[in-house]
Amino acid sequence: MSSHTPDNNRRRFIKLTAASLVAAPFAEVLLGGTALAADMVTETDPMAAALGYKADATKADKRTDTTALCSNCTHYTGKPGEANGPCAIFQGKLVSANGWCSAWLKKAA
Ligand code: SF4
């Protein structure tokens, strides 16, 4: 008799489904952490370099408004108080809340 009877196939399907349900949350944590780290804009990124992006705004030599920060830029969608958040100019990649680049535009009050 074959080992691939409908009963065996059903048991195998149930085992695989159960294993997937158990493993899914761990996979998300592992992949989520990696994706977050990879999503930070670096100063050496070609577009960041072209825009003079600095994670520490005080290090940006073209910045003339000392109050200008990513956190008060219209392109920034991070939550208040968080260290970094998404920037529309960098296609949603994360920038430092205390950063700055030449595309800075004051957020409307
Ligand atoms: S566009 Fe605004 S939020 Fe984005 S990096 Fe430049 S200053 Fe920061």
C-alpha cells in the first residue's frame, strides 16, 4: 500500500500548516529587525550626499536656519519624540529626527 493515502496527505498538510503558524511570528521579528536597520538613510548614500544630508544637523555646513531639523520638515512623517522616522524625499526610508538636508521645507503648523 502507498504511504500517500489521503489520510497521510491530510496529516502532512496539518503538520506543515501548524509548523508555519508557529514559525511565522519568529520570522517576522527576525526579518523586521533586518529591514529596519537596512531602511536607515546613510550620509554616504549618493542621493543623501547630493542633498548634504547629515544625521546630526549641526554637522551640515549648508544649513543656515539653526532651527531646521528633519523632525520639523514637511517631508518627515516620524512620530514626535522618536529618534528617527520616514522621509518622503528618500522614498520612506528612515532619517534621523535631528538630521537635515538641503530639501528641508518647514512643516506647516
Ligand atoms: S527632506 Fe526633510 S526630513 Fe527628509 S532628510 Fe531632508 S530635512 Fe530631513
